[in-house]
Amino acid sequence: MSRCEAFAEPPHRDIIEFADFVESIVSDADFEATARKRRVSMLRAETCRLAGDRELFREAIENIMRNAIRYTPEGTAVTVDAYRDGLSEYRIVIRDSGPGVPVEHIEAIFEPFYRAPQRTDPDSPGFGIGLAIAKRAIGLHQGIITAQPRRGRLRNRDSPAGFRCSIVTGKIAGVKNRSETDRMPLGW
């Protein structure tokens, strides 16, 4: 956490081929998930070049995926969808089918050391800093991270049916200014 807070902007601005980058993170996460009888699958990974700190992006995405793996039930999958959203944004959506987070706790889960009440059982270790790190790392890239519970049917009963976390990155490399897009970019 302190490493993210030490910077006002990303310390490195590498050009990252995001499709390959996200696919490699998903592959590593799937290996980790398989040991816990879960899967991580890539729905799509559209090609895109982004400027940013490769390690901060990796840490942010991995923290979200680890949370999703931790809370999704055995025998189910976490899905990852990475795509261009308009001309200037790249979106990564990570979904699990776990218990979800009550709406009143959604904003707080991105604060350091906060854990939603139903997520404090001993079988689910953690300190409540992973999502705070992810938020700070994405923010350093002029991006945003949001979360929302998914509603639906889970195990034949109405209940929260998982969790969806979206990362909207900063500006796609090569888009120079706001007038080049019909949407307001989140870029630097």
C-alpha cells in the first residue's frame, strides 16, 4: 500500500500490449484457482496498447482476481472480460459467483483495512488491503475501479449471485486528446 501512496503518478510508463498482459495474469490466476477447485476463464481479450506501470497494473488486477477466487464457490469459475470501450478506454470486468457484497458496503471495500461483515469468517483470511491497493494503482493511471453485486439465482434461491468488479483504465496509447473521441476519456 505504501508503495502506491509514494507516487503522485505511475513511476514507469511502459507501453503494454494489454490483451497478452491480461491473458498471462488470467493464466497464472487459473493455476492458483485450480488448486482451490475453481477456475478463472477469459471471455475475451481485445488488443490494446496502454501506457502505464506494468507492475502496478499487474498488482491491481491480481488483487481483484484473488478476491474473486477466494469468494467464488468450489466448482465455479471467475470470468474475465477485457475489451476496448469506445476509442479511449479499456475495460476489464472480473465476475465471480460468490456471496456478493451488500450495496451499502460497496464503496467501503476499497478503503484500507475494511472488510464487509459477511467476509470476516476465519476461512477467508485477509487484511482488507487488496482492493484498496487496486483502487490506488488504477487511480495512478487516471482510471477508475468500481464494484457492484450481481443479483440472480444462486443454488436455486434468490440471493446475491456474485460480484462484478470493473476497471476502466486511463487513456489508450495513441489517443492524444479529448477531441479525438466521442466519449470523455479517463486519460492523462
